[in-house]
Amino acid sequence: MEHTAHYTSTFLARQPIFDSMLNTWGYMVLFRACQDDVCAEITDPNQATAEVLATLPMVARNIPRHAKAMIRFPGQAIREELPVVLQPERTAMITARMGCAGPDDLDMIRCLKEQGYLVAVDDLAPGCELDELVRLADILVLDFESQNEQDLRQLSRLAVSSGLTLMGKKVESLQAAELAKELGVTLFHGYFYQKPVVRMGKRLPATHTARMRLFEVLNQEEPDFKAIARAVEPDPGISFRLLNFLNSPYFGFSQPIQSVHHAVVLAGWTKVRNWLRLILLTDMAPKDKTGELVYLSTHRARFLEQLALASGHGEDASRLFLIGLFSLLDALLDMPMHQVVSLVCLEPDVEAALCGQDSPFGPWLALARTIEHGDWDAMGHLALNLRLPTGSVSRAYAEAYAWTDQFFSLTKD
């Protein structure tokens, strides 16, 4: 069967924005229009914003109540009052400094502020403190990729002197994150949080080492119930979370689940194995790490699994699930990835993909990362090279959000 395009005409992704304590403050929602098997440029920003608003539930349906959706609104979208379709307390509007300078734009922004919407101003430059739009801002956005350090420092002084909140976007390294903190930034967007802080000679706690061994037991294609019982049942935390999860109304089993063996009989080994993997990962996450790392790992796992099933690669679905799940373990444990994977016996191609080496699974993991980063052109090329069916990427990505949200709602303590 010939595979053609890989996704629908509209694709959305959400990127986390953290506060100073690395709690998730909100999500930046990104749009890309794609057609004819390649990614087209956005030629109508207003239409792009309208598409975001029309399909926002695809990725933001279960954004936590405390979190905000941060969406870019060009001048025309503001004049047409498009923001009013969203809840003021959950929305932050990003506006470009040079794109909303007319009196009609400013009048509408004042009106929206009175209704409770936050206004974030982007595309700043030194000397902008006299701009009326900047005076209306609640948040000033510093670009740590395109602005030099001198400009960043000058703009940060403007925000501090005006009592405005500073947000740093495209904070991609730990060094940039440290500079942002020094400048008074309190909201962080970027991928610095996915970088491990490697400490030489660091060793995992004994409990973590034991759980990594349990991952190895779970990699078996057929369940070894005795080995699982020896590994799981002495750990009351894992046993309780698994049984509480399986006995939730979501599954609707006709009888209470009493053990892992009982769960496998009723639900099947593949599902129980993946649930156990997820519960193990959530229990291993250090308290000083943002929960977004575990959420993103889980989302990647489900996304890659579902994409494999939808594209005729079902035999690799379990491997891709594990790759997605393990893909941020280096950042979670602050250890180099090659050291992390040495703690568990993995198939060579799985290990190679996780370590960034040549592997048939490498492009799949790269695909997930390009979507998260909003690199739509790279996503298009990867999806075409993998010969993924039309619509499979966007459907799998959206389904993975819903599934991941459901998992975490069921496994809360």
C-alpha cells in the first residue's frame, strides 16, 4: 500500500512555560499549516490564530485549571475580538510590539485587559519603553535565542523598573536559564529543563536501581509472573498504585483486581506491562524535578506506540513505547544517557536510539522532538521518510494527550 502525506492541514502542539520553581505556569500553543506533503509557510497570521482557536481542544482539553494557554494574536485578530472565545483567567495574549501599534489595536487591548486577559508583548528592542503597547503589557517577553546579552540586560531593567513580569522564551540551555534568573525572569519557555545536570560519580539510590532491574523483567515478551511478583509485591507503593489504577471505574472490570497475575489475565500482558512501566517511572522521578518531564515522557511513549500501530509497524510498538518513556531519563536522573541505559538490558537498536546513535528507531524519536519544538519542516521530512499514512501523526499526537491526561488523573495519590 502506498503511503502519502502524514498529517492533516492543521497541526497544533503545546510547549510548557514554567515559573521560577519549575511548576508549569501555562502552555504556549503553536500552529502550523501543512499541505502537499510539505510544510507551507504561514502567509496569513490571522487565519493561523483562528485555526488555533478552532482546534485548541485537540491539545488543551485537559490543561490543568491553574495553567494558562498562551497564544499569539496579530493585530487583525485582536481587532476582531478573537480572544473573547477563551476564558480570560486562562488566557495570555502574545502580541508583537510592531504589529499592534494602531489606535484601534490599543483600544481593544485596553478593553481585553479590563476583562481580565493578560497581555504579553514580544519582539522587544531597547528604547521601546515609550511604546504605548509596552505600557499596557503585563508580561514582557525576552528572546534568548535572537537577542544578545546586552539587549537582554537593558530590556530586563525596563521590566524591573516598571514592575512587569519577565518571560524568557527559547531558553534552551542551563546556562541561559541561569542568566534568565539573574535578569529577573520568572517565567521560562524552552527546553533547558530537558538537560541533565551531570554529576561525576553519582549513583542511583538502591530503590531506583531495583526498579531499573524491574524494567528489565518487564521487557520480556511473555510475563514471568514469579519474577514480577518478587520485584513488585515487596514494594507496597508500586503494588498499591497499580491495583488502585486497575480497580478504578475507568476500566470497569467485573471483579476487583487482586494481583499483577490477575490483571494480566483480564487486561492482557502488553497493557499491564506498559502501565507498570509508567508507574515505575512516576515513582522514580525526583521531587526537585518538574512533573512535565514525566508527563512528556509518557506522552512520547503513547504517541510513538500509537503511531507505530497506525502505520503498519505494530511489531515495533512496544519498543517505541519504551524509547519514548526512557527518552528523558537522563534529565530525570541527572546522569548521561549511556550510563542510564547500562543499568538495564535493552535491545541494541533501542539503546542506540536513546543514546543518539544510528538506529532504525532514531527518526521516530526525532519526530516527537520536532513536534515539541515546533520545527514543522523537519517534522514533515521525517514523516515522509517514515512513509506515515495521511493524518496519522496529528491523530496519534492528540490521542496521546488525552490518554496521558487520563493516566495521570487515575494515578494521583
